[in-house]
Amino acid sequence: MLVLFETSAGFALFKVLDEGKLSKVEDLWKDFSNAESARQVVKLKAFSKFENMSEALEATTLLIDSKPSKGLRKFLRANCDGETLGVADSKLGNIIKEKLQIDCVHNNSVMELVRGLRNQLNELISGLAVQDLAPMSLGLSHSLSRYKLKFSADKVDTMIIQAIGLLDDLDKELNTYAMRVREWYGWHFPELAKIIQDNIQYAKAVKFMGNRDNAAKLDFSEILSEEVETELKEACMISMGTEVSELDLMNIRELCDQVLSLSEYRAQLYDYLKSRMNTIAPNLTALVGELVGARLIAHGGSLLNLAKQPGSTVQILGAEKALFRALKTKHATPKYGLIYHASLIGQAAPKLKGKISRSLAAKTALAIRCDALGDGQDNTMGLENRAKLEARLRSLEGRELGHVAGSAKGKPKIEAYDKDRKKSIGGLITAAKTYNPAADSLLGKLEKANEVEAEAPVTGEEKKEKKKKKKRTEEEETVMEEEKSKPEVEDAGKDEKKKKKKKKQAEEEEDGGEEKEKKKKKKRKHAEDEEEEAEQPSKKKEKKKKKKSDD
């Protein structure tokens, strides 16, 4: 029985001398406690050394995936004729058995043998010192970790993740610094904040101007437009701000320098991110843009992880909180996440954003897989899909316009107003018809009909038809007379009702007048009676006085 052992220097094959000891797995570690006892159990049969680091790296990466390299296959064919091979990896043993027809064994005794060989490796392999093996294993581990981090130098999506994170942080810092400049300098020149809206132009103007009294003498043509410059110079003459010392202005200018330097670095970082996105994910960049594509990669963790996601996940990536809240409360789920900031969705109408985001997410998933797993480095697929999506957006917008105009197929229908109207032109060919009042009366028509009847010879059938016509005309005339008489009767009834009401009102007024006169008379009599009663006692008193005087 042979045992395969992999080292950083090469592959080794050991011959098991005493296979009876493999039955006692628990006591096998005692045989590898020292070099002498280990040599009694196993013996080195063959050793295949790696020629360089690239060969060692290739063989090791294949072994990690449980695949034998070309050198290992040649080595096993040359040294394993009719022998059973003990391996530490069961998957590797199955592949060797299929391709090389060598019986492979993987059990606890083989694993215990491999542990013992690793413990006494330097003693069992002659010519392999510790000083040589240590730098070999260190160099191989470094190159292997480097290979795991990146498959190729151009496909480093970790740089994109770091760059987009730094770009977002810079935007926040720039915003806070710019607001601080506006608030600080606003104590000295508050009107400037309304005149200059852009933060970078504001910082440049403050740095260039310093004190507001210097604005009238300076030329702002390199920073501002003529209209804004004249407005600034007019405002500085009538400003309501407080006076500021030179020390304060110096600190404000230093803060402006920080804002300007951060803005310059942000522009450089954006150019770097744009170039990296065009090299790593050209199709994704063509569909959704550099910033949205970088945020999708950062949110997914890597381009390869993002390629494993379906289109429905890409559509709502970034809106996880809203999704789970909607599922919990049983409301409508969100239609888009980070992909909402793509230019295609921004062009769509509010009603069509959901449809376009679904289509864009499906095409974006295909573009990500093409960038992550494809061999090509061009963006033809992304440009083709973008053209298709733009055409779909135009067709959806045309369909919506058709629905508004009243047609289902997108072409508004024009209903004919008259026979003489042309379909292509809105106006009429003939003049507009006027109202003919003579058509309302039936007398002229009846006279003409009677004259025609007298002139033409009459047959039996025509007589019947004439009788029928006469009956119809008579019936129509009776109906017309009844209709005319009805309103007259109604009017007469209304007039009678009105007369009755007037009579009643007049009678009520007369009755009321009489009653009022009676009441007035009663009041007069009552007043006269009261006056008489008041006069009687005074007369009695006067009589008494006269009697007394007579006495």
C-alpha cells in the first residue's frame, strides 16, 4: 500500500511496511513519536519536486478543487502499478480511480498515517531540511492567497467597492463643510448665500474676496458670470452683515481651501471609478451608468456574487427594509431599489417606471453575468440591450398617448361630423347649413300633396295608400291640437288659481283692517274711561273744599 503526501516542495509517495498496524488506529500515533519508529512503519518510495513557484501554485490550486495536475498524473502512473493508494481527499481519490484506474483508499487509518507523516516529514524525506521547507511553504501560501484574492489583475472589483464607499463619504463631508462655510461667512455677508447657489463657486468667491468691502475693486469674471458679479457688487454696498476681523477671515479661507481640495479629489476619484468600471464591468456600465453599477457591486459584495442573483433580486437590491416591511404589513412590495437612479428609469413617466425597472433589471442581470463570467471585454451587449430598452420605453409611451386620445392601437380616431367632411382635413367642403323655419309647418306640404293627387291618375292601391296617409295626418293633427290645447287649459287653470288667491288675500286684508279699527276704538274708549276715573276724585275734593269755605 502506498500513501500520497503533498508538500510545498513537491509530491511524495510512501510505502507502508507493516499494514497490520493500520488495523490499530488508536495506537498508530505511538509509532510516529520518533523518527526511528516511523521508519519501521513507512518508507519513502518516490518524490516529485516542483520546478518553480508557478508550477507549485497551479498544482496546489487544482488540489484545492480536488483535481490532479498533469505532473501528479505522470508521477502516479510511473510509481503506482498494481498498488492501492491512500489519499487524504476522497474526491481526489475518485477522480484518480476514474482517470488512472488506480485503486484509492480513504479511511481513518490513512488520515492517521498522514498526520504521522506530517509530524516526521523532515526525517523521512532525505535532503529536505527545515530551512528549505519553511521559505517554500511561506512563498506558496503568499502566492496562493494572492490568487484567491484576484483571478486577474484587471478583475479587481474590491477596488470599485472601496472607491464608491469613499465617494459617498466625500459627498457627505463636502456637504457639511460647504454648509459650514455658508453659515460662518453668512455673519459677515448674508446676501451672498442667495446670490451664489453652487457650493464650490461660493467657496471660490469667499476665498478670492475675503472682506466684502473688497468686492467692488475685484474682478470675478473667472469665477462668476457677469449678471451674478454685478448683483454681488450691488449687494456688498448695502449688506446688513457684521464686521469680521482678519483672523476670522483667515480661518474661513482655510476652510474654503479644504472644500476646494476635497472637490478636486472627488473629481479625480470619480474619473478613477469610471475607468475601473469600464474595464471590469463594461456592459453593466453601458446599461445603468458608473455610479449605479458600482453601488450594485458594493451592495452585492462582489461582481461574482451579484452574477448569481436573479433579475428580480437585482430590481429591489437596496430596498430590503421596504420589502420586508411590505411583506410584514401585507402591503404592495417595492418596484425598485438602487436601480431607480439609472437614467432609463429617470426618463420614464411615473406610471411606466415599474415596467421599465423590471425590464432593466432583467437585462442588467444578463450584463452582470456576461461581465463576470464572459471572456469578452467590450460593451456591445450592454449597448444593444440599452437600445432595446429605449425602444420599449418609446413604444410604452406611445401606447399611453394612444389611450389618452381614445384609441387602443395608438392612433387617435377622428369621427366624421358630416358626409362632406374630408378624413384628412378637419374643415367642411360645403358651407354650413342654416336653420329653415318653413320646414316646421305642415300646411304647405299638405296643399302640394293634394295638388299632386289631383293631377295624377289614381289607381286602387294608390287610393288605399292615400287613405292611410290621410288618417295618419289627421291623427297627427289631432295630437298636435291636443298638445296645444293642454297648455291653454293649464294656463287657464293657473289663472283661476291666481285669481282665487288674490281674492282670499284681499278678503283677509279687509277682515284684518276692520279688526284693527275695532281694536283702535276699544283702546280709545279705554283711555277715555281712565281719564274720567282720574278726574272724578279731583272734582270731589274741589266740592269738599268749596263746602268748607262756605261754612
